[in-house]
Amino acid sequence: MKGIVTKSTGSWYEVKVEGGDIIKCRLKGIFRLDETKEKDSNPVAVGDKVEIEKGEGEDWMIAVIEPRENYIVRSSPKHKGARQIIAANMDQALLIVTMANPRTSTGFIDRFLLTAEAYHIPTVIVFNKQDLLEGKASKAKNKQDFVAEIYQNIGYKTVFISALKNEHIEELKDVMKNKTSLLAGHSGVGKTTLLNTIEPGLGLKTLAISKNTGKGMHTTTFVEMHPLNFGGSIIDTPGIREFGILDFKPEEISHYFIEMREVLNKCKFNNCTHENEPGCAVRRAFEDGEISEERYINYLTILADYKANYKHWE
């Protein structure tokens, strides 16, 4: 029997089968990973298309995992040197960001976009909590204008909403209609509030921002897919504090900065990392103002971090 994985708890999976029933399944032993040998910390992800069968007793087992159209990964928070597949087979990602309470850095945005580009996942950047920026020319509002312009100029779609006040939600729903969307972002940016606004019947639990750290607290524990009453589905993910980069050679990282990709073939050297090599077209484009300083600095930071940890992925 075929179906789609709609929830993963690490040991149990929920699979929506043809006809709409949800069946709890375990993973058949052939898929168990020896994490000392494999890079993936989880063999099955929400969004996977699978075949299930009856195992011993009454338990259902995932027996076949069909090839993925795409997937998105991060470095595993529990297993150094391993990667965690967050979700698979999505049409797009919605990256929820906020400029206040908490603030999303462009460094985090660029790490996410880099990974999404590498795995062929279009991304929409959703600026939430517009209600906190109303009626004043605040530092946060100025920062938002600055950040939004960077990504608009290189072709990313941006949407500005207030999930709390239900503002511009219809515009976002038009973006989501009849698509499978991954919902991602830091803890505290309002992902759960947004889901409750879009689908009130879900009744998901929300938490306030931590007064001690100023950061969001996790309300979503597991990755889960929810159907949308206007068509399509949304994959909810736990808040991500850091988004580790993996699976690339250092000289490949620039290939997934879309504005750099346009000039890469003009560099003098094929393995140019665009730091201070002679004849570097990317560096020249930055100096000419064609690549934003924010993005270029983030690129160099990601490159340096990746070089320092690259041995884990070789």
C-alpha cells in the first residue's frame, strides 16, 4: 500500500495512504542506519513517498522509500558529522523571518537559501510581525526595508504579513494554494501562530518569547505535514537556531548564491573561492556594487566556517 509520510517522531511515522487514512508505522530493519558509516541521521522524512506492509503482529512497516524529487537538509543537532533530512518532495519553502522579537540575521537567511538553492527548492521570504513595526520609523522597520531590498533585487519573492492580526494572509495563501510548502525559520518568528491563522482548526499550541534570552521557544517538536483547506499542504518544522551547511566543496558554495552564479564563468580560475584570487569576477562585481556587501560578507563567513569544518564531510 502506497502513501506519504506526514509525521516523524524518530521511532514512529504516520503515513497517509490512498483513501486518506493515517496509519502509524515503524521502519523496516533494512533501512536502519549505522550512523558511524552513514551521513544521514534519519532515513525517512516527512514528505517521502513510501510503500507500507504488515510486519510481524499488527504493526505496519515502511518497506519501500521512493526516489525523492528534492529534499532539504541541515547538519544534525545530535550527531556531529551527520546530516538531518528535514523534509522531502516539496514545491517551495516559506522562510519566516522577523526583524524584531526575535531578529532574524541575514547570515541565517543566506545559509537557508544556499541549501534550498542546492536542492532545487524555490523559496519565498515571509516577513512576519508587521504589527510590531507599525506607526513608527523604527530601527527594526529600517532594517526590514534594507534586508527586503537585498533579496528583492536578486529575484526572491517577499511577502509582508502579521499572523497575529491576520494581515495580508490572503496574499500568502495565494502563494501556497495547491502546493506543498515547507515552513521554516527560527523559534519565535510566529510559525505556529501563522498556521493557526491559516487553518484555525489545527489549534496548535504557541509560546511567548523567552524573557531571559529574547529568543523563541520551541512549540513544534516534530516535523509534520498538515493539509490546507484551500488546497495543498504545509510541512511544519521545529524552530531552527542555526542552519549548518554541508555536502559541498568549498569552491561550490558560491554556485548557490544566485547573483554570483551569473558571473562565475568570468573568473580567471575554475576553483576560485572569490576571496582574494587574481582575476576574480565575483570580487569585481562586489566592488562595482553589483553584489550587496551584506551578501558578500555572509558568503565569506559561510566559506570560512565551512573550511574549518570541511573535514567532517569528506
